[in-house]
Amino acid sequence: MVRDYAARGAAPSGLRVWKVAAAILLMAQGVGAQKVRVEEELEAYPTESVDLRCTFIDGGSSTKLTQVSWIWEPVDGQRDNIAVFHPLYGESFPNLAFKGRVVFLQSTLKNPSIRIKDLRMSDAGRYTCEYATYPSGNEQGTTTLIMLAKPKNSAKVVTVQAGSKSVVVARCEAVDGKPAATIRWLASVGGNHSTANTNGPDGTVTVRSEYRLVPTAADNGREVTCMVEQKTQDRPWAQTLKLSVEYPPTVSIEGYDHNWYVGRSDAVLLCLANANPAPTSINWSSASGSLPDTVEVDDNKLTVKKVDDAVNTTFICEVKNKHGASRHQLTTFVIEEKREPVQGSSTGPIVGGIVGTLVLIGIIIGGVFLVRKYREDEEGPPKHKPPPPVKAGSSTEMLNKPSEPPTATETVPLSPGEVYYEPTGGEPVTSMDEETPGALNGGAPPVLDNSARVFKDDADRHHGNDSSNHGPPAANIPRGESFVSSAMYV
């Protein structure tokens, strides 16, 4: 591809427009006739070598080649001969800037290719291979040489002090690159960046970028990454930086366990400071001004050799660096006796395990009980209370045995004053049996019908036990003794 070099510069004047048009016309004629063959574009790096090839395509025996020249155009309107070859007069290198760096690969008119060694960035431009021919005149072809330069990349942090204004905390540069590099930042600290380009005299470009933020103590040590992308690099160049933010100290005192008892030895306090840069001094004092005699100080460590009432005070630690000073104080209390540490951390899990086991056992027992109760309900337990045991020979026993056939028994009347005792020695049956017949029959209705009652009344009259003339026959029987009622048929 043939490029219009003037199009990359400033707007040409009328004369330049005419020259450019004439050059384009000549090149078009040459390309169309294919008489001078060259490469359209080449890329090269400084200190390397490049071969500019040129070949004349014979248009017939009538064309005579008289001379070939290489013309260099670093900028529009400037043409310098750098190499000339004549079949009779030989080679010539008129431009001192290329002296010793340009050679012909073959000393022939049909292939006057040249090699430029030890390239410089200033060698970029257009190189025209021009033939002087007869009778057609000059024939030419042009190659554009693009010089590339790998930028020299670097990045660094800028040490700043914590404050309330946005300042530059990091810089990244891509120096003397061609074409110009692109710089990007990767960061999570919430800043922003700005970029500027500077053109060099040899066509290179230097790109500089600055990263800014409002620095705080928390930003110290955080990371930002500079990435440089450029044509000559196989992959983006990247460098990670740790920010450096300086701030005055923040102080704390640690080591006090609230168990400073009288007689304790080697009680220790530590003064801890967070500062950038590192503290330049650490000073211990007490509320009274001077430290007790039993106290020893080693930098940020304060040791009480033996605890007594003298250390029942307030200790003060002051730390300084170049940005300021800060202090922290701690009041200690001396007790009479040693406090034993509470082993809550070890007994707690044990107690918790025991309680958990008991709860689990209770759940199992409750489950078994519910299962058994459910099974009993399925088997159909009695819905009423079973009757109490019946005494042998009692009237109730006889009434509750309907399955056995009744037998007639002879009743012998008791003589006056005689008392009959149950030979079985069972539980006595009293007159309450007659008052609550239902209860003695297990809650069932009484078995005695009207005929039984009539038979009983006749027996009473036969024995002279009329209830209308005499009191209840069992009135004179002591409690605990039994009696047998008259026999009856059911």
C-alpha cells in the first residue's frame, strides 16, 4: 500500500499539493507498468538492520537503464540521495548520516537492493528506488520504513502524608516508545488518574500517568497496579505498587489482667504504637510524674518487679514520630489477694454434655411410656373399676354366682344369745352390706328380687325377729364379727 506521507503532517500549501499529486501520478504509472517492484511498508527496531529490496521489470529491449538511486524522504519536501549506482562509475553514498551504514546487496542495475545497518529512530521515512531509463525517463517505487521502539516502562509510589486533599500517590511511565503506549490503572482504593504524552525529536512518544487519591492511614500498604500496552510488547507490562502513606502514631497499652495482687512479681505492660514512619521515641510515666522504684522500662515494655501499693496508679505511654506524638494511659488497681481464674471455659462444655444426656434419656423414657400406653389402649382395658374380692360364704358371693345351681340348705334357728362366726376368718361383712348392695356387687344392680325379699321376711317372723318389735339383729354384734343370713332360694 502506498501511503501519502504529507497527509500525516500539517495541511500542505498549494505547491506541496502539486508535488504530492505529481508523485502519486508517477507511482501509479510505475505500479501500473510494474517496472519497479518494491515492498510497500517495513517495520524495524533501533540498532537492527533492514533490507530495502528493489527490482526492475524489463519492459523490452528498447528500454535502457542508465543509473539507479535511493532517495530518502524523512519529512515531506525533503529528498536526500543516500545511495547511487552507475554501471560505469560504481557506487556512491553522498549522505553523511548514512555513511558506513548503507551497502548495496548486489551491484547490478536490475537488482539494486540496499541494507541499512545500525538503525536509528531518525531513519524512519519514505525510501524511493528511482531508475533513470532511456527513452522512457525515470521509473520508481517507494517503501515506507516505520521505526518501532519498545518503551522503557517504570512505576513508583510517592510517599505522602495522610490528609484531606487529593494528592499524587503513584506514577507510571512509558518512555520513548513508538507508537505511543497506553497506560491503565487497576486499584480498589477509589482514586483517579491523569495521563499526558510528550513527543520526542526522533518520533518517539513518552507517556506519563499519575494516580491520585485522598490518603488515609488505612490506605498505607494497599496495592495499585500500573499496566502498559504497546504494539511492540507481546503482552501488557504490569507492576503492582504498595502505597506509602505516613501518619502520626496511635497508641494502646496491653497486658493488664486485673489481677495485680500484693506480692506478685514480673507484671508486664506493653505500649503498642501504629505509626508510619516508625516511632522515634517511646516514653513511660505515671500520673504522679515519676515511675515507682519497682518498675523497669525497656523500650515499649514496662515490668513491675514486685507489685505493691506504689503501682496502684495510672501509667502513661507517649510515642512520637516526625509527624507528631500520641499517648495512652492505663489505671492499675492493686488487690490484697490473688484472684483464681475461673475455669468456665472447661466446665461449661462438661455441664452442657451432662444436661444434654439427661434430656435425651428423659425423651427416650417418655417415648417408651407413650408407646406402652398406646398398646394398652389398643388391647381394650376395662372401662370401670373391678369389684372388690367377695368374702367366702357371704350372701353377696352367693348372689354373684348365677352359673352354679342353687342348693337347698336347712336353716337352724340360732338360740337366743348365740353368735355365729365365719369359719374362714375372712373380712367381716356388716350391716353396710344391706345398705349398699350395689357397691358389693361391683356397681351392678341388686340381684335380690321381690320373692327373695318375701322369703326373708317370713324367715324373720319364724324366728321371732320381727323388725317391728325388735332392733336390728346385728346391733349387739361387735364390729369385726360376721354373721350368716338365712338361706334363700333364687
